[in-house]
Amino acid sequence: MKISAVIIDDEIIAREVLRSYITKYCPQVDIVGEAENIREAVPLIAEKQPQLVFLDVEMPFGNAFDVLEATKEFSYETIFITAFSQYSLQALNKSASYYILKPIDIQELILAVNKVAESLERKEELNRNKILLENLKLKPEKQQLILPTLQGFDVVKTEDILRLQADGNFTQVYLTDGSKKMVCRFLKHFDDLLENPFVRVHRSHIINAGFVKSYHKSGTVMLSDDTEIEVSGSFKDNFLKVFS
């Protein structure tokens, strides 16, 4: 299966390196065009209608998210190419987007391309670009989060998450409707990803502070569903700061 793709990056050397890597290590990808900024990218995507876009996050005349907004009528997978930015990574991770950090690691490139190929082969009905754009317009507590499960994925609103609990290599995500999801991620993934009102209270627990019903000085917190969670000493100060 050949995957039609375009490269969008403002640095010519970066485009040349990426094209070389793709040609050598990802032969299933057919590069059908390149652009160096949003002014070139939008008409290129409209003309070529690629299945995959390699998209640099920061560019002149607008960033990657401007490209997505201007081409949202088209359906394509995206692999973001980005220098480290906590804000960008949080946004990309929440939407389960594929991304590669600069400088490009060949193994990461191969892995990302293989994931895109799997999504296309499964005809996966998951519009990561749409969720990403919607999240950028919303406050953290109103954003959506894609949860990879053993069966596929679930999309939930962060405001509907009551708490998260480590379970070996997985995380149990408890929702306000009483259901729970077993997610194929370590708890640390969510610790790095979720912002206020989520707070780590124990090496095995993250809670949504918006659902705290009471706190006892003995070191336990009770949530709105009457679940009692231990607040360990190493996380106590951070927890109390939320309510100070």
C-alpha cells in the first residue's frame, strides 16, 4: 500500500533530510509535493489531497495549527515535526496525534509512519486533526482526551474524568458516570499531560480536584463518588496548594 504524502517545513535542509529518510527507510510513502510555509501548504494540500502530511509545527506566516484550520475540509493523517514545546506536546498527546521531535530520529520516523499505515488500512474513523483544533480553542477542563484501549480508543471530555489509577503497565480511568476505562498508558503519561484541576496525590493516583468532597488531616481525600484516596506525604503540599 502506497501512501501519498507532502512535506511542509520552512527549512530547506530539514525538508531534504526528511525526504532522504523517507525515501530510504519508509518506501511505502510516496512524496507528491513540498511546501515551505502556510501560503504554499494550503493550495498544495487542496491540489494533491494527500493521505499524509509531514507538518512542521512552527513556520513563518502561521503555524501547523493554522494549516489544519485552513484545510479542515480535507481528510488526511498528520505527522507533526516539532522542537520540544510543552504546550505543543500536551495538545498533540491529548489528540493522540503522531509527532517526531527534532532532530529527527529514524526509528521514531519509521514507527510514526507505520502507525499511520495501520490507521489507513483499518480505515480508522478518528479525526485527530479535528480534535486537536477543537482542544486548542477550549480551556483545559473542557478539552477532549483520546484514550487508547485494548479494543481501540475512546474519546472523553477531561471534565468527565473523576480520577486515574495506575494498574501495572496500564491506567484505569474512572469517569463521573461510574464507568471506567483500561488505558494502554502508564500513569506518568497522564501526569505530564493533564493540567489543573488534575493533581497527583499518590504514586498510583491522580484525581480531579473539582470532585473533592473532603480532606482529612490523617492523609486521605474523599471524592464525590465516596471513593477514599490516600494522599502520600511527597504529594501532600502540591495537593494542598490547589485549595490554598
